[in-house]
Amino acid sequence: MGEHLGQLKVTVVQGKRLVIRDFKSSDPYVVVKLGSQVAKTKVINSCLNPVWNEELCFSLTEPVGVLNLEVFDKDRFKSDDRMGHAHFSLQPLVSAARLRKVLKVSSGETMLRKVVPDSENCLVGESSIACIDGEVVQEVWLRLCGVESGEIQLKMKLIETPVAGKR
């Protein structure tokens, strides 16, 4: 395992236009993975546009990985149905955090960089990474793959680990 970079807080905000996996609706929840770390949201019953607003925490280390998420429909008597998956590279977020250190940005709101949709992510559209009062944050909408429709909104915050002996 490489250098510890800090804690990544991922808020699973909401989903929209999720696919139907039960009779008329679905009971969605989201599983988020970073390397071997796994966390999941609560189940929202009978909803295709769920709002979770749940914060999940991960330890972020070098080499920086890819955040993977998968949406499932909770079923009572059989295995849960897949409702799509998405991935997102965390490298731009980490690079922006390094830039924040170089620029010594610690207060106010400063836009650090933009991320555009490409093969490294499932972005619906362009996303900005900003430093807001010393915290590096990014909000994204991810398009779900492997299904007819569906998007998930995430808010990510990188909380860097202070390096011993440095101020």
C-alpha cells in the first residue's frame, strides 16, 4: 500500500430516471467501491428518483484508484437486481488538491480545474473541482452504464492528512 493521501468523503446525493426492476418501480441502493473498500447507502423503497444524501468515507492512498459504483434494486425473496454501474477516476481530484497546496489557497472559493467526460469517467457533463474554505470538493453527475437510463449525483470532498513536521 502506498502513501496515505487523506480521507475521501463521498456523498451519494440522488439518482434520477433509474430503471424499473420490479413491477412498477424499484427499491434502489448504491454500492460504492474504492479498491478493497466498500460502502453502501440505505434502500429507498418504490422510487426511480431517490434522494439519499448519505456520506460514505474512504481512505485514499497512492496509487490513486478509480471510484466504482453500482446501483441495485433490493429484492426480498431473490438476489438483488442490477440497475447500472459507473466509474470515476479520482486522479483529477488529487491533482487539484496538490495544486491547492502549491497555490496556498486556504480561504474563500477558488476553481482549481475542470474535468470533461471521457473514457476515465462516466460523467454526464463537465465538472469543476474547487477549493472552498480550504477543502477540495467536486460535484458530479454520473451516467449509469449497462442500462437504458439512470444518473447518480455525487459530491466528493478530499480531506488531506497533515504531514508530520510540516506546517
